[in-house]
Amino acid sequence: MTNSLGIKKSPKDTKVVVAMSGGVDSSVVAGLMKEEGYNVTGITLKLYDDAKTSKEGRQCCAGQDILDAKRVSEKLNIDHKILFYQKKFKSEVVDSFIDSYASGETPIPCVQCNQTVKFRDLFKYSKDLNADALITGHYVTRIQKNGHANMYRAKDQNRDQSYFLFSTSQEQLDYLRFPLGEIDKSETRSIAQKLKLNVADKPDSQDICFVPNGDYSSVIRKFRPESFKPGKILDISGNQIGEHEGIINYTIGQRKGIKISSDNPLYVVNIDARNNTIIVGSKEFLEIKEIKLRDLNLLGNEKNFENLIDIKVRSTGRLLKAKIAISDNTAKVKILDSETGISPGQACVFYLKDEFGDKMLGGGWIHKTYNKNLST
């Protein structure tokens, strides 16, 4: 027989690992697997020390969340393990985040976390446990076809997390399962209520779990105080019009905090880390016509990237029409729709619509952008 996970075993003979962050999504996934009769082990990752986070902020993988995951596991009567990954998380996610900001980029630590400690290391640990699948609470849809899995945007596109999973390998995707891909968030909370889980009404965690109250500069100041080096603020013609107190205080598209008087609103249109300068201009200079990508990750057998496809350049952004030229592990992306404020350090994720929806083809990290209204 083939079970609901597409594995040729009965549920009771199928061992699954559920990644449990202590939030409602992963808790519901554990509950669904238990209800269906699978042999479930919940695993929670401790990624940083609680003293380094805000008591008021909503983080995942901290002390309270570990306790919540433990309580859910006890309620469901499933095994629960805690993996202590603080050193891995610091070296591969936090340090990378700081390096990216210091080089004038706007990083996405959630992608790095999925790419390293969550999918690479937890994937290996699950295999070592002889589990048949690793289950997560991500909102993406997985469809098996011709022996391999494909990833699609979730039914609830307001919750879709495929952007954050672009770096997933094909081997990982074949092993992973995402039970929430076909339901919306309200239904997830309803299931949590029916299962009488203590996290049913728990607020969602913030995007950057290790940044207290969204103050990323405080994290960088702690680990890399030399990044707060004063420098020049230039206009688009190269004239100095002000001074800044460190490039890490700025992101592409930023308007507030520039502290320069002007008849028209000024935006950060470029960050030159090599020369420690910020370039500002009017909104028209934020429009990007082309981007260069590095460190591509491509899924499946779809190689026809010369044709028109869709891309996303930010997690909450819309799908944009684009043409892509791939060379080795890099790509040039020509954006055919109008889009502003694209920043190096973010991801560009590829999609192709088919009969099942928007299939995620992979993507790459944005290395360089080319402004539509500038010659350089």
C-alpha cells in the first residue's frame, strides 16, 4: 500500500521526523501525522541562547518555544528530541548575516537557516534515525511526478514560503513533506483548536529570530562594532551632500533616516561598501532593469530558461516577468516588469506556471543590480 505521504508502507510502519519550532504550524503537522497513525518523532533545534533575545519579541527556536514544542509532544504522546545547534547557527547564519550587511547587502538569514542547520543538518540527522521522511510546517505544495518531487507555491499564497526554500536540493525535496501546502492559516489554527494544542492561539514568530525587536544594527554592533564607520553620502552625480554613521544603517530603497533636506524625497539607491559611501536619489533611480545572480540552485529537469518565466525578488513581492540567461553557476536576469528597490543579498527565485500551479525552479542570490535610469 501507499500511504498519504506517497511512501509504500502502512502509516504505523512509516517513521517520520517532524521539525517542531514550538509554533502552531509545526505543532499541527505533528498532530496530523500522529492522527494518521505514523511513527512520529518531533525534533526541536536550539539555535541561540535565550539571554541574547528580547523577552517581548516573538522568536522561534528559543527557550519558550522549546517548552511549547515539548508540551505539544507530551499532549500528542510522541517522542521529542532537542538538538543543540547554537555553534552551527552562529557560524553559518548569524556570521553570514553580519558579513552580508557589512558588505552593503540586505541578507535573508531565514534562507541560510533553511539551507544549513534545518535542511542540511536536520536532513542528515533524520536519515541517521532511519526516518522515511522529514516533515515541516512550511506553506509550500509538493507534487511527486516521475519519481521526483516538485515544489509549488502554497494554496494560501499570502502564506507561501517557497521563496525561502529556493536553495533546497532535489535530494532533500524528495525526502521532505509539507502537509500544510493545501490549506490556509485559519484552517491550521482550527485544527490546533480541535487537537487542543496549547499553541493554537500563539502569535507567529518574527522573520529574523535572533534580532531583538527588529533592531538588526544592535546585533551587528555587538559582533562587528567596526562596521559603524562614518562615511560620505553622495548624490547620483557623485557630489557629497551629507555624512552617514555606518553603511549597515542603510538598505536599498530606504527613505527614512537619511537626514538630508531636499525638495523631493530621497531614497538610498546604492551602497558602495568598498568606498564606504551611500548614494541617494529620487525614486526613479530605484527602478531596476537587470540583475546578476550568483550561487544558483536549480531543481528538476526544467532547463528552458530562455523563455519567459516568472521571478520573485523579495519574499512578499509579486511575480515579475523576466528572461534568464544562465552561465555555469551564475545568471543574468532581464526584468520585463517595473520593479524598484531590489537589493544585493536578497534572493531571486524562479517560477514556471503549469497545470498544477506556480512551480518553483530554484533561484540564486542577487549579486549586482543595474538601474534603469542610470548608465552604470
